[in-house]
Amino acid sequence: MKRFQKIIAVLCLVLGLGCFATAVFMMGTTKAYATSYGATKNAPNASDTKTGPSTGGFDLSFDGDTGTLSSTVRILLVLTVISLAPAILVMLTSFTRIVIVLHFIRMALGTQTSPPNQVMIGLALFLTLFIMWPTANSIYNNAIVPLDAGKITQEKAYNKIKEPIREFMYGQTQEKDLNLFCDIAGIKYKDYDDVPMHVLIPSFILSELRTAFIMGFLIYIPFLVIDMVVSSVLMSMGMMMLPPTTISLPFKILLFIMADGWNLVIGSVVKTFQ
């Protein structure tokens, strides 16, 4: 009990010292801010002195002639893209179809935690990288490199980034899903190029979900047959209290191994994007 009290006392002392140091730091920061604010307020106006442009501060300028943005706006755009990167990775690539099919494999086998979620997500990420590599390579060569060299503007770079992604989604989007969202949005199109991005993206996602569930259904069929056979055998033997999944699990794993299931499933999923 005395040892516990000593530990509590030491923790309280450390906490008190931390609060004191924080208060001292805040007082110094407030004083420095007040000093700099007073100096800035009493400084002459930049328009009166007619000096050159300031190199500090928060610059949101945009040069309409060259189409270039200030460094502050560039940082803001980069942070925005980074914050939306998980949604872009999940919804605008092959990741959705792959991870759903892998989940169906685990459910069909009856193994609740094998492979674990980390392995499934990692496998889906690397398969997505493999499938999307031509698209990413085209974006890098046609948009990122010229933009970094100053050969094209941000608007042209955005269009060049958008073109490979649209081309990838066109090949995977079913026409009935595209017509559904075009009817909802009241848009008529003659060619895929007439479809805006806000209509193409949900159409692509819906097509990915449909394709993934169809593949999952086909994966479930052989394992469902094994469950039915095992259940019928157990009932005929009068062993109704024994769960059929306990007996069928080794047979399903054996079937999956003998058929080289991982090769067949992953190969089929990857080939659907070609």
C-alpha cells in the first residue's frame, strides 16, 4: 500500500511539473506574439513604402497567364489528395472486387479468422498495385513528370490524370449500371466521353459489387455441396448433435488445396480486369 502511494505521489509530481512547464511556455509564446503583433501594427504599410513583394505570409495567389498556383495552394491540394487517398484507393481501383472475393473465400471455407484480415488486406493491396500498375505508370509519365518539369499547367495535368482512370473504369462498368445513374441524373450520352465523373464513379462501384458477388456465389457452390453431403451422412448415422461444419471443414480445406484454389481464384480475379 505504501509503495502504491509513493507511485501516485511521483505521478502527481511529474504531472505538476508538466503543467508548470506548459504554463511557462504558453506565457512566453503569448508575450512573443504580442510583441510581434505590436511591431507589425506599428510598421509602415507595404503600399506606402513601395517595396517588392513579400516572401513570407500565407500566399493564395494564382497566375492566370501561366496557370501556376502558389506554394500554399499546392500544399493545400496535396493534403486534400492525401486525405482522400483511402477513398480513391478503395473505390476507383480493383481493390473492392478483390477484397470481397477474398472474404467470400474465407466464409466459404468456414475458417473465421484464417487468413487474418491483415493478410487479406495486404494481398488485396498488392494485387491492386499489380492490376493498376499500367494506369499509374501512364499517369506518372503523362501528367506528373511534365507538371514537375513545368511543361504543362495544373489543369492539363488534372485532365491527363483523369483520362487513364476513366479508361480503366470504362472497361469495368456495365452499361445497365451506367444507364441507371444517367437516368437518375437526367443525363443523355452518346459516348462514354460524355459521361461526367460524378456519374461514372458510382456506376463503376455498383458494377464492381455485382461482379464480386457473382464470383463469390460461384466460389460458394462446391463448398456448399460438401456441407450438404456431410450433413446428410451425419443425419443418416444418427449423429444429429454433431455440427456438420466440424466434419466438413477438413474436407473443404483438402478440396481447396487439391484444386490449387488460390491460383485459380486469384488468377481468375486478375484476368477479369484484362
